[in-house]
Amino acid sequence: MELKEPTGLKMTVEKIGNKYTGRLVPGGKAMTTKVIPQIEEIINLYELIPGNKKVITDFLSEHQQLIPVLINTISHIKQIFGESDVRLELNIDPEEGWSELWGIIISKKPRNIAHSLLERLDREWLAKLNRESRIGIDLNFDVEFK
């Protein structure tokens, strides 16, 4: 599978608040990226903002250790939250040299319940994940409400 970004876009890193985010903006040439099958699975499991799809798939191609973690994590999210969409976002700070990947769980549940479920996800899965794996990238999850 290949992802094609429309002609006339280029990748830029911009500061939004106190975070930097990679985005595709007008002004570049068409770009094509070969996507490994596991990244294709991520594309099917998670919501990716169309303008950031290439940025995230490129990031996952460079940090393939995240792919099995993301694939395993989605089942834990569904088990705890029920059917919920999860959007991937990438924050980059080129000045400081760090990147962090966020999974934003879109919840229809009341805020207090959703926050309790996020704490449960952290206790039951993410804390274990942080102890047992050395992925070398910040991977965070948060809740957004519909």
C-alpha cells in the first residue's frame, strides 16, 4: 500500500501552544510512502487526521517498535472503554529533539467515568507496558469528549 499526499504539500513543524506538531501544508511536491503491512493495520485500527497521515506513518516506519505496542493497546482500550475511536497524534519538538505519540480516546461517556476508565487503562495496561518494554519513545493516552 502506498499513501500519496496531494501535490502542493510539504511537511512542516509548527508550534501550537507549548508543543510542536508535524503537519503537511501547501507548498511542496507530491510525496509517496511505502507502508509496511503492520502500519496498514494501524491505519485500520486508529483514526489518523488526513493531513497528518504521512507524518505518522513515516514516524512509525522509523520507530517500528511502536507498531506491536499500538496493535496490542487498541484491544485493551476497547475492553475498558467499549467501542471508542482512538486518534493518533504526533508532537515533535525539533529544538529539544523529542517526539511523543498520543492516542486520543474519543469517549461518549461522562467525564468522571471516562477519566476513571483512563486511570484503569493506565493501571492495568500502560504501567505494565512501561515496565516491560523499552520502546524509547513517549507514548501517551488521553480522553477527548464528544
